[in-house]
Amino acid sequence: RIHFLHQVGLDYLTLDRLSSTLSGGESQRIQLATSLGSRLVGALYVLDEPSIGLHTRDTAKLIRIMKDLRDLGNTILVVEHDPDVIRAADHLLDLGPGAGELGGHLLAEGTVKEVTANPNSITGKYLSGRLTIPVPKHRREPGREHLKLTGARIHNLRGVDIDIPLNLLCCVTGVSGSGKSTLVHQVLYRALMQALNHENGQTEGGAPAHLFRELSGTQHLNDVILVDQSPIGRTPRSNPVTYIKAFDDIRALFAAQPDAKRRGFGPGHFSFNVPGGRCDVCEGDGTVTVEMQFLADIELPCEECNATRYKSAILDIKYKGKNIHDVLNMTVKEALVYFAGHPKIVDKLYVLEEVGLGYVRLGQSATTLSGGEAQRVKLASHLATARSITNRAGANEAAAKVRSRTLYILDEPTTGLHFDDVAKLLAAFRKLIEGGGSLLVIEHNLDVIKSADWVIDMGPEGGSGGGQIVATGTPEEIAANPASHTGHWLARVLKPATPKPEPELQTTV
């Protein structure tokens, strides 16, 4: 049984590890190990991005396990974005062309070779090299401002020293279990929170002073923000448009309509978080929970408001022929056109489009967003803040940068992202840096790593065999380091690819 855990690349886990501390990818791989041990035949396994949290080296182990399960006589259906897993497939189904309402079509299917040759497939274009995320021609060089942490000591970290250059994109890499999250989340982030006097100097888990020896360079920062994949809200009333503060302006717009003024409706009447205009029965949720004896509670659409969340009088107020419920049902793309004459609203919504969330509905419940989507909504919120700071500073760009000296910490932001979305994410990163921010990103995605200005590679292995800094430098320097597992795979993507020509369309007369 333990051998199966070793096979799925989880040899670094201790046997007493609490299951609640495992990542989603680790949990999936434990289930895979269980399946491998059961030796089932004739089963259908459905996996949703099993490569999450996996280093490129470990992805090969995952592919081998899936092939072993297949060879036993099973069918493996995998939702995946990792190019190595996609190339290892026997049969591909490529959906698109866009996301949300723009998707839902089967663009191409067949072998990898057939999908790659299909001109309709965006995935095929990236697999063939016709579309690529290019290696940056120029990288930002580390300046004088650095953040230094010495003597980090917890779990498998044994007195680790880390030097993070600021005002650029810095990636923390390494094989699974090498100590990346431990170093960045449990030590560095908590130490910065305390040093910058957040939460009155108290952080979760108490003072982390015993976890490191010294922290310097905090005078170069005004703030530290952890952009993780935790939900943006836990109730149906939490949604993207509320999180990015665009709903305030939308409610003010509806309250300014002549009908609303005549009836004495203010912006608060168009909120479903406070009494007034919201439905009194469901309290703005749109659903009513029915408690079932001996069974799980069920949620039903509210019969009073017909799941619109508002009283009928509020729904009578319209702008451009649509009421507040209609607006909340719009996608971000649709809303950008609808609110074209209102730059304050458009500016806030546009950042959602920038991070690849143009398909999300404005009022979509936070509970229905994936971890990757929630993380990108948070990123959009910070992009909007950085943009407003820059706009307020006007031509004085230096003043804007001084005000927004923020370190953004992201943990695998590419989770759930297609190649095309990764390109949009990198563009969003550039905007945060241009606004005076610094980015520290824990990542396995080679397209992000090759686009970084600086890389800190941990390892050399996972668990007790890791917890050390193996190499630091530009992606090219990491790729040239023989001790770095990341460098071995990075060298392959840094080589300029020769794009294949677009296949010619054959017309049948």
C-alpha cells in the first residue's frame, strides 16, 4: 500500500500527516493510489486536473499511473490543461471556442496528432507551437530593494535564507513537497504581517518569531497581500461584482433613475444585503432552505420573488430597458457594452475581463466559483485598486509607485487555466508591477516560470530530502544549473520553438 503512495509521487508525506492539510492534488493522488491498489477492472475514473500542485518531473509519474490503470482494463477521463498530460492521451476532446456562453462546442476530437492539425482548435495551436507564450526579450533586473529572510526553520526547512528582489516577478519553484508553501505562507507571509503591524501585530498561529532569525527590507513595502484560492464569500449573496466594489456604482446608477427618485428609492434599496428593496422571504438569497428530517437540507427557488432576490417594485426600475436582476444576470463582456457610458463602472469590470473572467455573470454566487476563479477575482480587485492609485496620481508616476509598494503573494494562480488564459494572467502581472507592486508566485507552470524575472528554486527533493534553496537567478541561470530539477525542464521551454505552419483547409466541392 505504501508503495502505491510512492508511485504517485507522495513519498515525501509523513504517515501521521492530517488529511485536512493535504492539497486538492495530493488528495486526488491518494485516491489514485487507493484505486491502483484495488486492481479494479472495467471502471471509469473521472479526474479533474490531477496535475494540480505537481512539478513537471512528477507529472511523468502521474501519467504512468493513469496508463497502468488503463492497461488493467479501465477507462480514464481527465479534465486537464497540462501539456504533458494532454500529449499522453489516447483520445482528445477539445471544447470551446471561448468560456461561458461562448463555449460549449466540441471544436476537435481525435488523437493528439489530429487535434493538433485541426485549425479550429486553440489547444491544438498551442500544442503545435503555432501559438506560444513567448520568452520575454528583456527581463527586469533586480534593483537595490530586496526583502531578506534568514534562518527559516519549520517542518523540513532547516535554517533557510531567502533573498527576494522587489519590483519584479519572482517565482518560487521546486518539486512537490520541497517546502515552497511552508516557507512562503507559514514563515514569510506571517512574518511580514507582523512586521507591517497588520491585525495589531497578531497573526494566525501566534507570533512567528521562533520560525526565523531575521527579516529585513520591510521598509520598502507598504503592504503584503496573499491572493489565495479561498472563496471570496460563503453565502449566495457574495459575488464578483460586489467583491470588486463595482456594485456600489451600479446601485447608485439605478437609484439616479427618475422612477427611483419619484418612489424615494436610494442605492440601499438595490442591495440584497440589507432590508428595504430585497425580498423579505429569502432575504436576498434567491433561494429558501428547506430543512429535511433525516436527510440533507435542500434549497429551492424562492416563490415570493421567483429567485430574482428583489421586491417587484424594485424590479420596475429600469435603465436601458433592464432592471437590476437583468443586470446581475449579464456576463462581464455583456456588461462592458451595457455600461459603456459609465467609465467608473467599466474600469472596475474591465479588470475581470483582463484576468480572463469575461464569461462570469456579475451576480454569480461566490459558492459556485472554482478556487482558480476566486483567486482571479481577488487579483482583479487588486488590479482595480492599483489602477485607481495610478489614475489619482495622474502624470506623477513616481507618486503612484510610492503609494502602491505592495508585495502580492500568489500560490499556483494558473490552476484551472488554459494556455490562452495563462497569457492573460501574465499581462495582469505586468500591470501590477507597472503600478509599483512586487509579485512572489509559487508556481509549477513552465510558461509562468520562463516569464519570470527571478526564480528561487527549492529542493532538491520533497519532504526530508528538501527544504533547501537549490538555485537562484534568472530562468536562464536556473536552466543551466545541473542541480535543479526545475532547470532540467525549464531548459526545454527556453529554447526558441519553430512554429509549424497553419494547416490548409481542404474545400470539398
